[in-house]
Amino acid sequence: MPIKITHPVPSNIQVAQAAELRPILEIAQEIGLQPDDLELYGKYKAKVHLKVRDRLKNRPQGKYIDVAAITPTPLGEGKTTTTVGLSQALGFIKKQSVFTCIRQPSMGPTFGIKGGAAGGGYSQVVPMEDFNLHLTGDIHAITAANNLLAAQIDARLLHERAITDDDKLANALCPDGAFAPSIARRAARLGIAATNVAELSAQDKRRLFRLDIDPNSITWQRVLDTNDRMLRRIQIGLGDEEKGNERFTGFDITVASEIMAILGLTTSLPDMRERFSRMVIGTNHQGEPVTAEDLGVAGAITVIMKDAIMPNLMQTLEGTPAFVHAGPFANIAHGNSSIVADQIALKLADYVVTESGFGADIGMEKFMNIKCRYSGLVPNVVVMVATVRSLKMHGGGPKVVAGRPLDRTYTEENLALLEAGMPNLLRHIENAKKFGVPVVVAINAFKYDTDNEIKLLKRLVEESGSVAVQTTHWANGGAGAADLADAVMDAAKQPNQFQFLYPLDMPIRQKIEVIAREIYRADGIDLSPEAEAKIELYTRNGFGDLPICMAKTHLSFTADAAIKGAPNGFRIPIRDIRASVGAGFLYPLVGTMRTMPGLPSRPAFYDVDLDLETGAVLGLF
């Protein structure tokens, strides 16, 4: 669907609101979806039932493209914009059936400092207001599910302290004597053959009903989808009826919840139910894990999330179908959109273009080692996004301060600085090839880039054995990414020798070391005593075969966000290791990770308002 393009390019929201959207039923029909496959949310978005996979299971699978990027800088690389632009080029210019699969953004960053995440210019997912605000309520469902578990943790602590008699506790939890499904599951896990309270011995009664949670071990926090730094650390239990149950806890932003990570990695409703049951919230006083199933809440969480598991169908400015689903953080989680969206899309399209969060050392590594491992899907091509001006920053260019004019370094030709920053891009290319996947570099062009700078960048990439293509999709839509589409289609025809970076049965420490050495190029890792203890604990509890999800700054290959480029001669400090057993990974903490962003002095929401006459959203990115 061609679009009317004007120059200079208006703001993102002006471009989006000027677009002529097609009814989502029309989009769905063109790609082979039937009305019964959909749950409509207005005229321009819908959820898609997972049963579509069964109906399409005999269809051939399309080509799978992952869009990654160099180490992020404040100058921006345009990864989502490139993802959408490439999809539009494949769909409209190259006449291929194509699907875009991207994450749903948190409203925290949208109203904070980042702005929206629907792409930009003439390469956007629309309606962009819906994309960035609520969409179909998936994030709200995660908030409710997460906080239900958090409430039950503290309620169980309170009631177990208040009811000291085991018989009374058993009667409180089983008022008619029969086991609720969650209690029956716990009994089976503990090897208790009874089906009701009357059959239990005194010892089994205590084992079954007393979780004996150690408050100091609790890692599960409450969440909300707002940047609220004051809630990072709070004290609860201060009410008159809760005296004696005070403890310190905090809030994370919703997209940092393990429930969000599970939404991204689950493959079916039964699988999601099982993953929720395995979520570990802490340990008892004997060091044994306590799960959401133990707390009796996994079934209710599944009920809250039963609709959220369905991908959200939208469209790009040029009418290319897009799935927007799941939005896990890319530092403490895997940072990729959902497996189920990709699985459905690959049965509906010749090409599926998805993206990984942050730089390739973070999102792409987790895409390969975690998402592909659980999905069974194999990528055909990695598109590595880079810009001339960001590479100049990696070469030692001056600091960029929001609100101030760009230094002349970034707006004038500087071949020496560009060449000095190229090792960052080249390292990311080398890393992608370690997984056996061809790489195409997308040079996201800006108006200040010179011909000599583009030629230098292309030459250095070609000397590394890959191809680099200049794109102008932000200003020109799909037409501006036509050459990139050609290069991606050629690369997708190459033989694929996909491989994981490590086997799951490798010891935990060695898996962490492999990532640190092979992806970051560190000399090694330094484990704190707490991290050493966690390795022993997780190995003893049977979590040693889980993949690794490094929680590290996205702004550097090192643990220091200020170090740009492609440094060598450093080590990676591991201060702690935590377990997202339901999601299915262990996450080592490299330095301090913020799971609740704060608002800046001048948040983006200052510009957001509503036109009360037309109902149009104003000032959104």
C-alpha cells in the first residue's frame, strides 16, 4: 500500500495520523486468517488465536530475520525503524508476503524520556497511539497477575505466623478437607499420596501446609507500568492489623516481571500454566525453593493471562501485517517479542522480520541462546543496524547531552573518528557469525552523512566478509530500504550452519564465562561470594541446566557504561545470580541493574495532551 511522503518529514505522530489505515479484517484476510481466528479490538487491531498454528501446521515456513544493532548510544541507531522499513520494502517493493514481529512498549519509557517505540518517520506501526498506550491490555494483565502473587506471598507469611497450630492451618486452607488443585500438585511434588486432610500424618500435614518462607529470601516484587523511582525500595506491613509483618521490598516496572518474560517465551497455554507454576519467589528456611504453585496462585495467574497469550495484529504505514506481542526488558530478561507470534507469522509469510532489544551483545545473544532454544526456530539472516554518527561516538566522539545541539563532530565529515569506531560494529558482526548466521549491515542514513563516510563504512564491512547497504527508510518508507531487502533476500539463500554458543549441560560458571569471553571479549569473570553460593544452590536444586540471561549494561561490552568502542583487557564482575525458573533462565547480575526507571526533570508527557474537539492524541513522540 503506497503512502504519500512529504519532505521535510513531519513528526512521527503527524505521519501516523495522516496515514490511511486499512481495516484489520482486510489485512487478516489477505494473509490467510479467517474471522474466527480473530478477537477484534476496534477497527484496526485484533488478537489472533493460537489455534491458527494447528490449522497451518502443514504450510512451509518462511525465512526468519533478526534485526540487531551496534552498542546503543544517545544518538540512536533506529533498530525498530529499520525493522519496519525492511518489512515494508520486502512486502510492497519486492512483492513478498512478510510479517513484522516486535515488542509492545512500556508506557513508563513512553511517558519518561525515550518516547514511543513504534518505529519512526515513514517506517512505523500504526495506529501508533494504540501501539504505545494500552494496546489490548496485555501489560495490565501482567501487572494484575504479578501483584496477585506478591499479595499472596505476604498474606501467606501473615497467616502462617498467626496460625501456629498445624491442624488449624490445614483446616483454613482446606475447609472441606479436600485438596484444591494447587495443594494436590504440591502433595504430588512432595511425594505425599493423600488426597484430603484426614489421610495426612502430622508430619506430612506440616510439610504440605507450612511453606515456612524465609522473608529475607523473597525476590518477587510488585510492579506497575509507570516510572516511579520512589517505589524502588519501600517498607510494607505498617498497618495496625499487619504489625509484626513489616519487611522491606520494592516495585519493578511491569515489563521487568518474570511473567512478561514467560509471555515472551511460552509456546502454548499448557506450557504457560506450567511455567507459572515453576516461578520461584524465594526459599524456605531450609534453602528449598518456594514456587507460585506452592502458594496456590499459579492457576489464577493463568486465568488472568489467558487472553494476553494471543498475539496482537496491527499494520505498518504501508499495510504490512505486524504482530506486537510481549515486551520483556533486554537487560534483566531476554528482550525479544513472543515465540508464539513468530511461529504463527512464519506460517503466514515468506519473510518474518523481528528484532532483538539493545545491542547485539545483549538482545541478539539472548535471541540465539534462549529464544531460539525454546522455540526451535532457526534464523536465516541477522541484520545489523549502524549509523555513521553512532560509530563516531564509539570512536571517541564527544558526549551527547539531550536538548543541546549536536557537536560538529557528528554533523561534519570525520573519517578518522568513524574508522576508530568501526571495531564496535565489526565485533558485533563477528559475534553474529559465531552462531552460523549470515549478516547484512543496514547503514541507517542521516542527512549529515557524507558519501566518503558511507564508502568507508561499506568498505570496512565488506573486508570483514559481509555486505553493508545504505537505507533511507525513515524518510522514504519501504522504497528507502529496497536495496536492503535485496541483500537480505540474497543472504537468506545462503547455507545456514546455526549453532548455540554453549550446551545446556555445561556448568553454570562455564556458561557465564563463555558469554563473557566469546561475546564481550572479556578476559574472564569474577564471581562474588554471593554469586558462588547461588551457583551451588541452583545446581543443588536442579536449575543448573537452564540457559544464561546476562543482566548487564547495554551501553558497553564491559560492565562500565562509559566505555565505548570494542575494548579488550577487562573482566566481568558477577555480583549475584538470580533464577527466573518459570521463564527458564538464570540471570547473573553484572553491576547494578535498575528494574524501575525514574522520571527525568523534563518527562516526555509534558508534550502529551488530547485535542478535545477531534479526540486526537497530541505530542506523543
